[in-house]
Amino acid sequence: MWFKEHIFILYLMGGISLFLFITTVVIVPLILIHLPPDFLINIKRKKRVEKIHFTIHILLMIIKNLIGIILVAAGVLMLILPGQGIITIFIGLILVDFPGKRKLVFYILSNPIILNTINWIRKKNRKKDLMLFDTKKHNS
């Protein structure tokens, strides 16, 4: 009875679930592949801010943060619905700017299951593994 009365909601939930699943299957691996292997180590990455106008820089930062928030929300939904929930949350956290972001991302990546999954995706695309620490400093 309830299903017949709320058929639109069921179709909507199914459509959203399918959309999130397909999106994460395509977008999440693309982002993981394009991360530099030293993403967590190289804190002083080159900034391209000098080359772009301040207004454009702010607009790009807002867009990046909005995409990150959407991915975190979608990842939380995917913990219940089909999709790569934890990895999607991780990608969203990488995009969003907030204090303590690096520590949180490092903590999440210190989970071997998550790191191995990310590195498996990267290896399939002939990319180097993500590094959690600087091997040059760590080995000396």
C-alpha cells in the first residue's frame, strides 16, 4: 500500500542511487589517479594563484569546496546506497578546505584497507602509490 502511494519517491531514490553509483565509478577513480603521489607529504606545493585574478581564484575555491561538500554528502548516502561511500567521502575531504584537513586525511589513509584500495586503483592506471611519509627523510 505504502509503495503504491509513494511510487515517485521510490523512483527518485532509485534514480539518485543509480546516478551516485555511476558518478563515483567514473569520477572518484579519475580524481585518485590525478593526485600526485606526494599529495600528503608535499605541503609547500606550487601555488598558481599569482597567475590568476583574485576574483577568479575565489570563485574557483568556492566551486572546489562546493564539489567537495557534495561528494562528502554523496559518500555518506553511499554508506547506505550502492557506491564507493568511504572513498567518495575521502575525495570530498581532499577538495574541501578546513583547519586540520591534512591530519584527518592522513588519519583516514593510515587505514590499510583504504590506502590499499586507493593504491590498487592507481596501479591499474600505471600511477605510483600515494605516500604517507617522505621516504627520503624516513630512511635517513
